[in-house]
Amino acid sequence: MSTVQPDPGRSEEGGSSADAANVHREQSRVQSEEGRESNAAQAQRDASLTHWEEAASGWLARQAVMRELSAPVSHWMIDAVEPQPGQRVLELAAGLGETGFLAAELVAPVGGVITSDQSEAMLGGARARAAELGLSNVEFQTLNAEWIDLPVASVDAALCRWGYMLMVDPQAALIETRRVLRPGGRLALAVWDSIEGNPWALLPAIELLERKLTESPAPGAPGPFALGSEERLLDLLQAAGFSDVCVQTLDLRHRNASFDEFFQSTLDLSRTFHDAVLARPETEIADIHASLATRLEPYTAPDGSLSIPMRTFVAVATA
């Protein structure tokens, strides 16, 4: 009687040991790549948190400027979600909380607003502003919008002004936003249009790039103009499960009494510009100042004041 000896080149499932080894190597490679991507994403989140903790002082110094500049956007968002007395409203990436505070007045006295941000320094400024306004129906939470520490269907409306484009995973943040909204609840948001439609940011960026003081952002990286495409914004909202999505464009003006005021305001509000410029010798800082003033001459009036175009998308969607 003959016996069949097992083939050392075959596995019990009928595949060769070489095939099994290849599969194992491929699985290891995929897991390694996923690990690197996860680590890179977390590094971006950590860098973002550090950035905004450091930037908070500049935003506090310029909060009156930002309040005036962003007022049309905030009012559009409030009108879009139509807060009603007794409702609970969540503001994500709230910064100093100006948009949510408009809602707080409308949902009072029984309703309230959750003002949230990942930066405790920003929330400190928001708490001070709420006290200044005499608001008693606002609570504050430190959180990253990609993981919202709230129960399912626990808020009636959500607001996020110029926040989602700064998030490492805006899709995850939108899915989380929908999760915490009650059925039929509305989200109103704003994200900047492309940088080409925003010379207030484009021209300082060109100045730094030409001097090799910064690098162009990587495709898909979070940043002020990462969602500067109406098509992509629509796709993200629909993929997150929102319906009745409406996207509009608002044109604003960045007004300054002088170029010096614009330059200082940019140092205060853009940590990237601040760090790149102030790291240079005084003579080069003066050169940057003069060169940027020349670039902005098309937006400079005879009296020296500036009026620079700004363009943002605003959107409303239903959970």
C-alpha cells in the first residue's frame, strides 16, 4: 500500500506556503501603512491643538475685528438653523464663541448653548466674553469635533463657523455632528472658498512662499482653504447622511484703516505668518512689510485704508 506524503510546498488549505507567506507580507505591509497613517493623523491633531493654544492670545487681541468681519456669516448661520426657545444648540470649533452666543439669546431662558473647542485657551476667552454679555445659559466643553462627547440625538441644532476645514478628518466630524443632532435638526457651517478668492490670505502666503519661509500645503491637508470646493463640501455633507443640503457663497470685505493695521492683524490672527515673519532679522521683516504693502496696493484707497475681498461658503443641512 502506498501512502501519499504531504507536499512541503502546500498548505493544508491547498495553497502553497509561498502564497501564504506573500499574503502574510501583504497584510503586514497594509497594517504598517495604516499605522503610519494613524500616527501621522494624530501628529496633525497634536500640532493643531498646539497651534490654537498659541494663537488664542492673538485672537483675543483681535476679537472685535473678527466679530465685525464675521458678523454677516454668523447671522446667516443663525437664520439658517432658526433657533427656538427651549432648544439646545451645539457650537463646534467655537473659538471665542460669537456665533453660538447669538443663538443663546434666542433659545433662552429654558434652552441653552454648548460652546466647544479643542483649545482651552480659546474657551477661556469665550467664557470671558459670555460673562461680558451676561449670558447664563451657555456651558463650555473642551472637545475635538471628530469625537463629540455627547449622546445620540441630544441637540437640536449645530453650528461650526470656519472649523471643519481645519480638522484632520472632516468627514468623521460631520458624521459625529449628524449623530448628536436630533432627527430633523439642522447644521449650519461656513468654510472658506479657495485661496484664489481670498487675496487677504493669498498675498501674504505668496510673500512667504517666494522667500521660502513656508511651504505649500500638501493636497488634502487640513487648513483654512482645504474645503474650498463647493462640490467637495456637498459630497462630504451627503456622505455624512445629511439631506436638504444648501450651499451659498458670501462675499465679505476685510477692512483696515491702514496697511500697518492689516499687517499687525495678520500677525495676530495667523500663527503661521506670525512665526515665519518674526523669526527673521529686523531688516528682512521691514522688507516683508514693504513688499506686502506693494502687493496690496490694488486694494488700498488714497487715504491709506484697505478693503480686501473675502469669499466664504456657507451651508445648511438637515439630519
